[in-house]
Amino acid sequence: MSLETVKKDIQNNLISPVYLWYGEDRYSLAEALKILKEVFLREDPSGCGIETYLGKEISPEEVVEASNTSSFFSRRLVIVDDIPYFNQGKGNSNSGETNRREEIESSEGSEGSNLDRLINYCQNPNPAACLVLISEKANRGRKLYKEIAKAGKVLEFTYPKGQTEWLHWVQKEAKIRGKIINASAASFLVESAGHHTGILSQELDKLCLYVGDKPEINQDDISAVSIPLIETSVFAMLDAIAAGNSSTAIHRLTEVLSQEYFLKVHTMIVRQIRLLLAGSILRQRGGTVEKLMEITGIRSSFEANKIFRQAAGFTPEKLCLAMEDCLKTELSLKSSGGNPHLLLEMMVIRFCQK
């Protein structure tokens, strides 16, 4: 929806003087940015009116200066990617970035601070400029967020919610490319390529080249061109394990092993079992998907929902036994010299029997 909002703003000549864009769907965000840049390039083909910065390399005061710089021939587009203004409490950064973030966070609400200058700018933005601030996440309670929402627009780029929305997204993207894909084929593509708009877009591009002048993309075309995402096969394998279907689980394991080194496959299985264990315990305690995302660090809401659903097929006790089996199998993989594919197959069969 946020991509469509940007398209409508452009179509109606109502581009906001300031935007805040954030969210997990980076593909749609990048597409929106590309479309917005095209507008400013039509006004000035030289591209001199477009400036792009990284948030960690430019101060809020410098953002204001760039946005207020006059352009004689066209409007200005100022893009600041990966802004740190909403990252309070986020770790894994170097000392320089941490100091910059602490300075910004402590300054909010302080008279005359750098961030205060940006907040003041958002209250009265330059009408001849468009400032786009891009963040991984946003805090609705922060003053900067509120001022941008008043003077411009805050857009969250989220993945489609639920299978129906994913199918509609695929069908819409196929139509943009001049192709038709029915719901069954769209569902097959999503299950194969995974729930990632960027990957699905690439797969559709490949499919359009493959089918040529043929107007419709069908399931046979997808089978011929699309390579199943490894994570998709791992999810399917765990579904089969939950159902006690060892033959399907082994088939899915073979698919994964054909694409990845056996130790990496083992690591992926361990990760999924750990996530399922967290989900199973949370379900017993009345927890939510949101809590699962918080404690495990899962960023994709779709992945979290799928794990939470899968966890219903396992007890914590069964998953703890599976983790013990994973450890024993890892030791065998690294020390026994046995056939790694056979060791992993035996592990999966034991999972199905427990």
C-alpha cells in the first residue's frame, strides 16, 4: 500500500515536502524511491537536484542545510538512508555510531539541539524540496515522528499479510509485466520462492523471459525455472516431521542438501528447532507471535507466524530431545567420517518417530 501511496502522490502532483519511510519490505521501498527519483530526473536530467546520504554519516543539522539549499532549475530531492534517530537501545554498533546515536537520542527535546533543528524544519519544511528519511523502524511516540506525520507523510512498507494478499501481489506484479498467472500458479510460486517481495520479483522477471510471447505463466513454467528457496524446503520438512511423515521429510531434506553444504543444512535445522522450541513454550504460556519476534529476534512477521503455527505440532519435550539428537549428529558429522547425508537422514527419521 505504501508504494501505491507514493504513486498516487506523484500522479496527483502532491509529493510531500517530507517523508518518513520504514519497514521490512525493502524491495517495495526501493521501488518507491526509484519512482520518486524519476520525477526529479525529468525536471533536471543531470541529477544535480538529487542528493543521497547515509544517516550515520550526516548530522541532523546537515540534513536541514541540504534540504534548505536552493536549486535554480528544479526542486530538490534529499534522501537520508538508515537514519539512527529511532534506534535507541539497538546494539551491535561500533563506538563511533554509538556515540552519534547517543548524542542524537539525548538531544531530543533539548532546546537548540541538532535533532531539534530537524524537528523544527519538519514543522516548516522547504516547499521546493522533498526530504525522504528512511529507517529500519520508527517510534510513534517520538517528537520527530509526530512532526513528520503532521507536515508530511509517514509510510510503513510491510509485506503482504496472509496468503490471499501474497497471491494478489504476485498477480498484480505479473500483470504489470504483461502476463497472467492464476491463483494456483501464484500460490505455487510463493511456496517455492518464499515470502520475499524482492525474490518473487526476480523470479517473475525470469519467468517472463522464459515464457516469451506466451501470455500466461503456469505451474510447469515455474517448475522449470524457479529454484525452491532453501528456507521453504526446511519449513516443509518440519511440517512433515510434525505430521510424522518420514518419506516427505527425507524428500525435502534431499532438496536442501542438493543446494547447500551438509554442515550449513545442519545449522539451519538446529536454528529452526530452537525457534520452534521457543514458540512451543510460548504457546503453552499463552504468549503471542509478537512476543516470539521479540525474544528470538525474528524480523519477518510471516516467518514468525509460520513458526508459531508449526510449534503447535510439537511439545517442548519433543523439541528438547530433537536438540539433543542434533548435538549428537553434529559430533558424528565432524568426527566419525560417516556419510553426512545418511547421518542427517537418520536424524530426520528419528525426529519423525519421537
